[in-house]
Amino acid sequence: MVATDKIFSDFQEHSVAEFFKKNKQMLGFAGKTRSLTTIVHEYVTNSLDACEEAGMLPEITVVIAEIEKNNSYRVRVEDNGPGIPKKHLGKALGMMLAGTKFHRYAQQRGQQGIGAAGCTMYAQLTTGKPVRVVSHYDKKRIECTISIDFKTNQPNIETSAEEDTDGSEHGLVVDGEFADVKYDKSAYGVYEYIKRTAMANPHATITFAAPDGENLKFPRSVEEVPPKPKAVQPHPMGLSTHDIIDYAHHDAQSTRISSFLQNSFTRVSSEKVKELQAIANEVDFSKKPSELEWAEAEKIVKAIGKVKWIAPATESIVPIGKRQIEKSLGGILKPQFLEVSERSPKIYKGGIPFVIEVAIAYGGDAGRNSENGGSGKSGDIIRYANRAPLIFDAAGCALTQAVKEIDWKRYGIKRFEEEPVTVFVNIASVHVPYTGAGKQAISDEEEVTAEIKNTVMEVARRMQHYLHEIIKEKDRAGRRKVVERYLKQLSIDLADLAEKGKASELEEKMKKLIENKYPSLMGEGDEEGENGNGGNGKGEKEER
Ligand SMILES: Nc1ncnc2c1ncn2[C@@H]1O[C@H](COP(=O)(O)OP(=O)(O)OP(=O)(O)O)[C@@H](O)[C@H]1O
Ligand SMILES: [Mg+2]
């Protein structure tokens, strides 16, 4: 037997930075293409969050250049947001689990405080270089380099210039050199990522200079900054016993359980407390929250399930919105049919409100181009969380699963894999239930999955009606063509048989009969038709 003191002689503590250095794949740093998309994703989501929080229309420039002699790429992301004050600059980009979002209960793209520091880590691990940063914040310009001390998870910041400005310039520039990354135009690359970001963020102007010399510009098509989501308290529905105990034991202000419930959760009025008290009558609602016991919290949770609640306040969630989705998807895909859902917020575990937005586009450029380069299309699912595209881990994502589990035949789609259809799904929430720190897939929360399915089915029903009309019309057009094919000969033969009348007159009369029987909605020879939804996207000349 090994002496116990020997086993524990090597017991050590580690920092979160050391953990992610060893497990960088958890942050999305796995595979060269994915690693580059992850870097752009982290910087661009930060820029969008920062601009929106400051009430500014985002202007974001992404430049990627290949440094052949180093076998690496330089990535530079610049925004016109508020910048970062000197005091927080080092920790914002050089410390894991530090930021303005993790502790907040407000809808933003970032929520962990890891993204930017994760990129700094990847630059250090692959090129040994820190990231260069320029921050214009409140009449100050600071230029510095930032790296992480992995042992302590503390930032190393070296300031190279610091000056006062007139404040007209604002924003952040991050510039890093990364190896073990690759630029390509696959469905998983930066090009596709930026295109999808533009689709869901029509209020942002995004410029992209690619390493192959291509310059892309997605100008904004909407001139309003999305309304700022309000930070909210959790909704009582969906709270677990542990949640209630946790909130109660950390509530230093409320003197009674009754006031604690009103102060800590949204939609709990004094009336609701009375209803809860009547159901959980063994619990003393006048005792201190810090004295609440597990069995009592269990009874409160049960009582919450029996009371009728008002849905969470809608201002905590800012969905992209029907009009904006129509505008951007309509412009980019130019579909024949486009329909977008509009539903109220629901709640999942932990009392967290969320909204699912679904759009289905059919025809035009909808659908994914066939992998083998043919002209065929296959059904495409494009996923978003708080307007940020989810490109990877589709198989393990509740959004994909829910869409795939729909019985598409019922809605007129014979084989989803073979039709020009795009299903766009966005989850907007104050806390998106990601499956991992890489934030690329949504976990299978019962309430979330059910809501995705319901929303997709609601929109699919409307598409079914449209497809049904197309099928009917195609059928009519087919029959008409068959009859028309024999029309001339039939007129000649009939005139001949009857030995009177002119064949041409007969033909004219029969043409009229056919027109009455099979009126064409689509016009001569147009089999595809354009009887979509009043031209969403058609005629929109914008780039998105
Ligand atoms: N472009 C920017 N402009 C202003 N502030 C920024 C910018 N980028 C990052 N920050 C600040 O730095 C913090 C850390 O960013 P980081 O990406 O590491 O975490 P996060 O965005 O909070 O969460 P997540 O890990 O989910 O991305 C942010 O919370 C924000 O306060
Ligand atoms: Mg972030």
C-alpha cells in the first residue's frame, strides 16, 4: 500500500487560466479554421455588445492578413464603441472570468468574461506574442500590449503611449498574431461567420478585408440601435429549491421571507405572496430569509407551480424583430416565400426568460448549395444566440435537433435535405443555456426545446399553405400544357371530321375554354411562379 502522505504530497491549486490553457478546445480553439472563426467571433461579439450598450450604431472593421514567413495570421478588429478605461483594460483582455457581463442579468452576447482573454491566451500559446490594444475612452488614448500570467490568471499590461484627446474618437482596436489558424471560405470559416452576423444585425456596418484580398462590406440597412435590454430579476417559474435557498441566504436586506420574495423576483406582488402563503401554509413567511430551510424552500417551489403568474416583462428580452429579419433575410436570400414568427417570452429553469424567433425562407437563394458543387439545394438551418451566429457543434445543439425533429412532410417539404429552404432560429435570453464555454450549441432545456418546436411549427403551417398553392398551380399548369400540346391537331381533325368550320376558329374557341378551365396564375411557361409573400426581399436592392 502507498503511504497516504505520499499521495497528497503533490496536492496543488491551479488558476482558471491554467485550466483553459490545458483545455483550449473548450473555448473553441480546436482545428485551424474553427480557431480563427472563434477569434473573430469573440472580438466581434464584444464590439457589438459594447456599441449597443453605449447606444451607438456599430461600425466594425475586421482585417485578417497572412504573415507567410511566420506561418501565422494577423487579426485586427476595430470598433466605434466606448472603448475600455485604463483601469479595466488589462483585466478585460488579460484575465479569465473578468468583465461587465457575468454577474448581470441582462441580455448580451457575451456572458462569461472569458472570450477576449481566451484570444490573448491563444496568441501567446501559438506565437508567443501579446495582443496589441488601442483604447479610446473618454478623452484618453491608450496604446498597450496585454498578455496573461497563466499561473495567477493576472494580466501583464505594458503601456507604450498614453495621451489626452478631444474625445471625438472612441472605440477599441485589438490586434493579435495567431498561428495554428487557417482562413478558408467553408461554411465554418470567418467569411460565412461575418455574413451571418450581418444577417442578424442589420443595424451594424461590418467591413471585412480577407487575407485573399477580397473586401466585403455589409452596410447597415436599419438606422436604429436595438432597444437596450433591461437587467431583470429572475421569474419565479422555473426556480429550483437551491435557487431559492441561494437567493434567500444572500439577501442581507429583506427582514422577512415575504419581503424577500417580492424584492428578489419579478412579478411577485404582495397579493401573490398571500397566495403562496395560503398554499405553503406550513412555512412561516415572517421569518428571516437567512433562516429558510431546504424543506421550506421545497414547499415554496411547489406553491409557485400552483399559482398563476404574469409572463416575464418583455423589456428584458430584445428579439431581432419580425420587420428586421424580413428585411435582412429578404435582401440576402431573395426568397419566394418568407415568414417570421412573433412570440412572447417564455421561461426556463432558473426563472430565466427567453424568446425564440424563427423565420422560414423558401426558394430564391434559400437553402444550402449542394456540397458536390451541383445546382441542387439542401435545407439549411442557421442558428443564432442573442444575434451571434452559432456555426459549430450543430449536431449537439437543441436548435438543430428541434428543427430536424419536425415532421416536414406535414408542411409540404418532402425531404428537408433536398429543398431550397432556410430555417433561421434565434434564441434571445438574459442567459443563453450553452452546452459549453465555447458558446456554440444550446443545451436541451425542456422548455426551450418545446418552444423552438412550437415556433417552427407555427411558421411552417403558413409555409404549408403557400407550398400547397404552388403544388396546385404546378398541377394545373401541367394539365394545361398537355391539352395545349394537342390543341392544333385536334382543331384540324375536328374541322375535318365535321366537314365544316375553320380549324383556326375552332382553335381560338378551345383556347378560351382552356383558359377558363385552367387559369394560369403564373403566366405562360413560368413554372416556378412569383406569387410569394408580397415580394419580401424582391426588389430590395440593399446588400443584405
Ligand atoms: N470592444 C470592446 N469595447 C468595450 N468593452 C469591451 C470590448 N471588448 C471587451 N470589453 C470588456 O471586456 C470584458 C471582457 O470581455 P470578454 O469577451 O472576455 O467577456 P464577456 O464578453 O463579458 O463574456 P464572454 O466570455 O461570454 O465573451 C467585457 O465584459 C467588456 O466589459
Ligand atoms: Mg465577449
